Amino acid sequence: MTVYHPFRVEYLEEPEIQFGDGRSESSPKRGLFKYGPRLREDEHHAIRVGIIGDRTSIQRLSGLFQDMRSPIHTNPDDDDVKPWQVPYPGTGEQSNLNISIDDTKAWQQRISKASLRAIRTESSTKAKMEELLNQLQGDIEFLADIDGPDVIVVCIPKKVIDECTPDTESESKIQAAGSDLRNRIKILGMEAGIPTQLVKPSTLDINSERQRASRAWNLTAGLLYKSQRGYPWKTKDLDAGTCYAGISFYHKRGRGDSAVRAALTHVFTHHGHTILQSNPMRNMEEDDNGKPHLSYEGAQQLVKRIIDHYKQGKGGSPPSRLVLHKTSAFWEEEREGFLDAASDVATRDLVHVRERTDVRLFTDGQFTPQRGRLFSIPDDDRHYLFTTGYAASVGTYEGSNIPSPIEVRPDEFCETPSRQLCEETLFLTKMDWNTTALAVKMPVTIKIARKVGRVLSDVDANPDDAQVQYFYYM
């Protein structure tokens, strides 16, 4: 017998974010264009960039930086600029961005032809990747040691990508024997104490002004956050006493045991993203979908780390509210461990956030469902939130696939109304400072935890030795 549940469909307003001088906009690009970013010193900021690459890639990237000094129109032949086609305003003190990019030649390390030959002569893709990484390590350490760049851009030549990528892998994932080149470069930067940005040849292969503007916007966002170690925008309506954390698990690559670590991402009002880890965990139980679950002790340990870290920045005071996001349901042992560790927190919310659902909404018009559309089944406290879709604030849908909602399901222990939890989930999709898109699909609590887990899976280090700042991983 089919059981029908009453449902409710409503719309959540697009959250606004704050830019320079505390002024607000809903679109990152429009906000940066009109008001400029939040700068740490509230004055002109020079992004000092070191570059590693071959002669061609260094010339192309420097050429793009040169182009970025002037405004770049998304469609110079069309006077009717669409709301989503935000021109790039250019760099310099006269621009609202109020930043400049300094790529002094002394901060450029060239991958020589002899180095390329040494990579090609290795017998396997794994050996070729290791030879490349050995060369990059020396270059990164050199640039980190001199008094110069704040961030290093690594331009991987097309020939090197071809040599280091097995035939079974696509160029989008440069992997060999289970090791990921992007992750390894992030780790090299982390060890040297300087953030890195990986640029592939396709990024510098620009065929239109729209592409040029898009590349300029995304490079600006990532380089700005990494260089000033601070966020270019922040949320407008986030309670300063609330701490959000997302939990993700990862396996160590190349290990024969069942060690698993949990990577966490925190989002604070004034502190940005912080990454914390648990100690290695073995023989973790899994549910029917293969998702790992924590023991009581493991759950308690994770939340204790979160609260202890929060207290360090708040004079010993715990958060007034803790929100835990997790992509699998909370088992009883996990729930008890989380709650007991957070016993001195006034409000505690455990929320199951799932990316893939079977729910679809169809409109009677030409547009996809709106971003912010919320489909709820109150009897079961299940909520399906469209974090992608048509966005009225920019007049388009920025994606290419049919949008699908994420599921937001409060645990049986949740003290905050479900609608507020969904509103918070929506604004957390706007807090990835590695893109100037309107939003990402998953809240950063989950998205960043996954990304960090992928990077850390390529390093065998003590959890306490890993950097806690997100800009090392993005």
C-alpha cells in the first residue's frame, strides 16, 4: 500500500554576504565589483605571486595578470550586459577591488628543458610524477624561504601532464599509482608554510573575453584569500557564538590496515575555516551504504577537539551553539559521544546533510526550479533544498545539469527549528572563497571537509602536524 505524506513547498530568500565597508550583495562577483573585498588592513593590498612553470606557461600567466590590470568585459560587442555577466573591474588602486598582483621575475622558477627530459626518461608514470615532485619541492622551498611571494602558482606544462597521467586517467585528475598530483603539491606548500595554486594548461588557453573575465575572477578570489590569509567576504546574519562543523572520513592511501581519520571543517563568524583531525581510527563500523560511523569515544574525541579549538580563540568560552553536519545518519553511539562532549554548549544541533536524493521538482515554465526552493515533508522532518537552480538575483541558472536538491534532515536530537537549519545550510553554500560563483551545491562544512580529506589521504603525518587553515588545501 502506498503511503502519501503531506508536503510543503516554500522559498528561502537568497542570503546576502558582506564586502568592503560592510556593504552587502547576494552575488560574490557583483559585491566585489561594486564594493571590493574585505581587506585585512582596509587599504590597498598587493598580492605577491611566485610562479613555477615552463617558459610558455609563465609567459601566459604573466600575460593574463597583465590583462587583469584593465577592465575585462564579458561581451564587449553587446551593450546589453546580462546580470550574470559581471565584467572584471581590473586591478590597481583606482579599481574597487583595491588590489594589485606583483609577479616579479625574481619570484619565478622555470622548469627547464633538462628537467623535462629527466621526467620523460623515468620508466613509469609513478616515477615520472615523483621526479616532478622532487623538482617542485626544491622550487617551492626556495620561493618560501626568500622574502617575497605570499602564494605560489604552479603551472604544470601540457607535456608533463601527458607524461604523468596514465592512459586510464583523464587530465582533470593527474594521478599515478593512487597518488594525486594536486594533493601532493598542496602538501609541499603546506610543509613549506606557503599556500599554492595549481594552474593547468586549459586554464591559460583563453579563446574569448568571457573566458578571460571568468579566469580573472576565479584567480582573484583564490589568490586574494591565500595571500592575505583572510576572507574576501563574510556572511551577513551569522551569530558570533555559533560554531558549525562538518564531518568527513578518509582512508590513508597505500596502507594495508583499516586506519581512518576524520577531517573536520569549522566555519566561524570572524575566523573563517579551520581544519582539525582525529587520531587514526581502526576497525570502524560501516552502514549498509559503506559509510563509516564513529564509536562513542571517537565521536567524543572529535567534538572535544572542536570545542577546545573554539575556546582558544574565545578566551576559554565555549560556543553558545554547535551545529554538526554529517553525510550519514547519526548512530546512537555517535550521538551520545557528540552530545556528552558538548555538554557545556547551550544549544546543540545534529544535522544529516545528504547530496544525492531521488526527489525532483518540475516547473511549468522554461526555467529550472529556483535555488532556495524548499520541499518539506513535515511528518517525517525531511527537507529537500535546492542549493542550485535558477537564481532570480542573477537571472540565470549557472549550472549545466538538471538541478537536484540536497536533503537536510535534523537528527532526533536537534534544538533549532528545521527552517532555520535550512536557511543556514543555504548561506553556507556561499562561503567557498575559491570561487566567485553564486554558490556551490553542498555547504562548505561538508564540501571542504571532503576536499581536505582527499589532500590528507596523500600524506602520512601526525594529525597535530597538519595545517589547520583552509587556504593550504584549496
